[in-house]
Amino acid sequence: MENPTREDVKKVIEARWSIEVYHRELQQTCGIERCQARTGRAQRNHICLSILAWIDKYRRRFSEHLSFYQQDWDVIKHGISNSIKLIMAAG
């Protein structure tokens, strides 16, 4: 772009921010950085599955009108609840 307008700059900044948010969510919630695979094939599989997990989480978040943090808390809350039930049943 030779002489970008204010609107052009705004669009680029919005696109860049969307990419930053996507990357952060992919790292924080989908475990993309925790890959311990040695082969390239296994690493590509891990990356692909992490991205697919993010897509699934995004769809659910969008359809159920959840925030990023509400969605993660729902998973944690469910896990804690199940653990407490197991402890109570054993005791």
C-alpha cells in the first residue's frame, strides 16, 4: 500500500490483533507448545489436532455465548466436581 488511508490502517491493526488473540488462545488452552514428539510427522499431527481443538472450542464459545475464561472454568469445575464425587463415594 503506497498511501494507506486511516481506514486501511485500522483494518490491518484489527486483523493483526485477531491473529494475536488466536495465537495466545492456541498456546494457553490447546497445548500446542507442549508437544514432545520427535518426528516431523508427529509434530505436524500435534499441531493439526491443537488447531482442530481450538476450532471446536471457538465454535462452542460462539454458539453458547461464553467468554474465554468461562469456558475454561467450566472444564475445571466439572473435573473438580467429579473428583469430589469419587472421594465421597470411596469414603
